[in-house]
Amino acid sequence: MNLDNHIVSAGSTVLLKDHDPDDTGKYKSKEDAAKDLQADVETLTALQDVLYAGNSHALLLIFQAMDAAGKDSVIKHVMSGVNPQGCQVVSFKVPSAEELDHDYLWRSLKALPERGRIGIFNRSYYEEVLVVRVHPEFLQKQSIPGDDVKGSLWKKRYEDINAVEKYLSRNGTVILKFFLNVSRKEQKERFLERMNTPEKNWKYSAADVKERSYWKEYMSAYEEMLGSTSTQWAPWHVIPADHKWFTRVLVARIIIDKLKSLKLSYPRLTEQQQADLLKAKESLLRE
């Protein structure tokens, strides 16, 4: 599986029509992908253990997508073998009054993972150049000073985000960003399934269909955002999302590939620590 095919090149022009949401890569069936995913979950479990023990890096996974693209499903299945002590999922909803009284990055930055941990953002500060761009009336609640609400606002926010992510990367936070690319047709099918299945009715929100009417505006915002904020230190990956089983295995493989590239290892004891360990061992054996 060529993972590079899904990376957005830094500074490139992104056209989502060139990315097939129905793609399933090398897989011909859900069953084949499921076998690989199970193996990848076990590999990820082992890599997380070394990440936690080493305590030198943090891993931040950012998921953005249209409604019903499968973010929750990916997180649930890919991270199913991860030790909960070393992983935290944060879902960002409509900003509270307290959050609106701070800068737009504040609520996300205070939720960043510690060294040795995996942090997962289910939506993120990228909402501020997506939802807020499609609905500029939301800016009125942010009390932005001066003329920053003019046309240069989005360019400035891209610059801010790139700078913050570069800072985090330099200080040991590895950032992987995933845009789950679901088609409009598949989104419709998933909305209808939610409506027609009593056990899934709770997932339906009237806002879902309303936001769907802004599909073109969202695609335009996503294309500019992806091209402007995919960097060498924090790349975006466009993930086909019409088949959840392929989405999961592809995301898992990208995470594993990145963790392996860090060449993580368990900490080695100093000579003094080894001597202390030997004494403790001898003491136990004498009991």
C-alpha cells in the first residue's frame, strides 16, 4: 500500500475531485482489510507501549471531515488495542463563553497530549478555518480586534496554525492530520440509515442536513485549508471514506509507519540504576 499517495504536498493546489472517496486500494473485500487491521491494531499496541515508556515524544492525531464521514468509527477501531492510560480523545463542540473569551487556539492547545501519550482531536482548531469560514457570522462572537475580519483573516490563521504546529513538532509532538473524504452520495445514505434505524436515531441532528446544503462551500474551504496547512512537519492525509473498513486500515497503517520512523526504544538504565536494580533483585531472592 503506497501511503504517499494520500499525503497532501506542502503548498500544493488541492482539488478534492481528484481524490476518489470510493477507493479501496489493494483490497477486494472487507474481510481482507479486517485481517490486516487486526494485525495493525496489535502492532500499534506494541508501539504505544514503547512510546509511553520512552516519554520523549507525544503523538497528536487530528481528524476532520464532513458529518457522517466516520471519524468516531475510525478512532474506535484503530485505537481499540491502545492502553487508555496513554491515550486521550478530545471532541471539540461549539465554543463556550469562556473559550470565546480566549484566542481561537486556546481550547485546543490546553488539551495537547503529554510526552509519551497519544492525543486524538475529533475535530480541532481547523474548525476555525472551515465552519467559521462557511459561516462568517460566527466571527461576531469572537471579538476580533481591528480589521482582522477582512479578507486576510484566513491567510493569517493558516500562518498561525503552521507556526504553532512547527513549534510543537520541534518540541517532540508528532502531528498527523487526516481528512476523511466522504462523497455527498455516501453521506446521504448514512444520514438515511441514521433516520431509519431506531438504535441510530440519536446520532441524527437537524443541523446535519442544514450543513449539507453548504457542501460546495465546505469543499472549497477544505481544499484551500489542506493546501495551505499541509507541511513537512504536520502533513495532511486525504483518506477515502466511502468504505469505513478501508478508512480504518489506511489510517492505522499511516500511524504505524510514522511511529516506526521515530525508531523508538525502551529507556536504558544508567550504570547506577542497573546496580540498584541488581541489589533489589538480590534482596528479593534472599527472602
